[in-house]
Amino acid sequence: MAANATVREDAARWFLRMRTAPLPQGERLAFDAWLNAHPDHAREYAGFDTLWQDFGATDRAQALASAATAQRRRQRRHVTRGLLGLAGLGCMAWLLRAHWRAADAARFTLARATAIGQFDPVALPDGSALRLGGSTSIEVAFDSAQRAVRLAQGQALFNVAPDPARPFIVDCAGARITVVGTVFSVDRLPGSVRVSVQEGVVRLASRDNLQAPLELRAGQVGAWYDAAAPGSTPQRLAGLRAEDAFAIERGLVVFELATLEEIAATLSRYHPLAIRALPAAGQVAPRITAAVQLRQVDDFLRALPHLGAVRVQRAGSEIVLSAR
């Protein structure tokens, strides 16, 4: 659905403001909030950016941005004369449609990182939406052939808008996740990449494509392992529920037979102190099943020795988990 005139005018104002002087912190936060509030906002802003690239001059960009805001005044006064050769929003909409493919593709890039305990929604110009968990880092790059995301660390929830002509590809460590339109989670854990599918179908493979991809459907969970032998295939994790990965939206982390390394890495994203797990060193590695409220991580750590053969110790500025 096309964005309404108010959204386009807001996009025009922000576009011009971003190119006249560095934004103060408060105004930058306001811009980020507006951009992420609805997919139409990012889409319209990307359209202005493409027009600016095509016209190639700041004065032209200012004319384009000013045209949108001037249209409302012209309508109130019933004035029909143009502004710098552009007939307001009607001409602007025509230009945006003419350049839509480029705006939605080659020139869109984004890098985003969250702090410990921070959740961050991200709207993409194709209508897709991401939700980043704590201590998560991503890079996004769209072109005419594909929509690509690189997840460097942490967990991201994806709601991907369908586009058969441009698959949506997530690279994480050595794993590659390919979709057309679906809802899924990608979690970078120690030694593995875990993919949980809520809706649609996802293909999980290694980046080098040495093996056949694993197809995951709604409700299924799969994993790719860093230390897997060349030619080995990603594995479907029977007994795990895909919906547990999305519990983070409710402030809840669900562990199902999780290793201490997985518990430490996950909780470190939401705790001010680093949490580290020591190797089992010949001992039987404990596996923990639990549901943890993010606001009660310290309570869970105190209870952890009662849930399994685990030792929890404070060592300087970190918390260390080990088998006992």
C-alpha cells in the first residue's frame, strides 16, 4: 500500500535535516524512533535518498524535500504554481515510483548493534521487520539480486516480506539461511548457529554449500555447527520447540537441555557482568532445562547449582559457571 502524504512529508523533512548538519543526540533518537515506527517510513526515506543520488546535487535534494512540505500550503491557498519545476506531491510520487527499484535495492545498507539488555526493532524498506536481542550486531545490504543480512553475534528475530525475485539471506558464522518470506529466529551460540522457524520454510546450509541444505518448516529447529567435518549436514534438533526462541519478546529465555556454554552466552546478553562457562574437563557436562525471566537472572544463577551439577562463582568482573 502506498504511504500517505503525511508520511512522505515527514520523510522529506527528515531527509533534508539529515543532510544540513549533524543531529543532536535527542533529535537523532527522534529520527530513529520515526524511522522504525513503520515500514512505510523507511521505504519513503529510502526513496528520497535515491532521488538525491540520481540528481547528484544538494540544491536539487533540498528542492525535492521542500516540494513535499510546500504542497500542503498550496492546497490551503488553492495555488497551482509549481516549486522549482516540481508540482508537489503528485510529481514526487511519480518520481518515487519511477525510481522505486533502485531505492529498494542497490543503495540500501544498514549496520546496527545493541547494548547489553537492549531490544531494538528494525524496519527494512522492503517491508521486512527485525527485532534484535541484547548484545546483537547485524549488517544489512540490499541489491537487485538478493536481500542480505550478516549476523555477527547475538540473536535476531526476522519477519521477512515475500519477494520471490530477491531471496532473503542471513549469513551467521559459517551458516547461510535462505528464505523468501517467513518468520524465524537466528541465534549465534558458542560453536553453533540455531535457527527456529515460526512460519514458512527456511533453508539452512553452510556458506560454502558443500552439503545439501536442511529444510526447516514451521515449528522446527535446526543447527549448524562450527566444528562440523567438511561435507556434514546441518542437523534438525528434535525435541526443541521453535516457539521458545520467540519467548524473548516476552522477557523470557527458555533453555531446553542447554549446555553451560549456551547458558552463559545467552545470559551475558542481558546481565551487566560477563558470564563465562569453563570446559567440563573430562566431567559429564550438565544439561539444564529452565525458563528464566530476564529481570530475574541473578535469582536463576543462585538457583542454578540446585538444578544440576553446576558451580557458580564470582571472579572479579565476571561470573564463572563450571561443572562439579
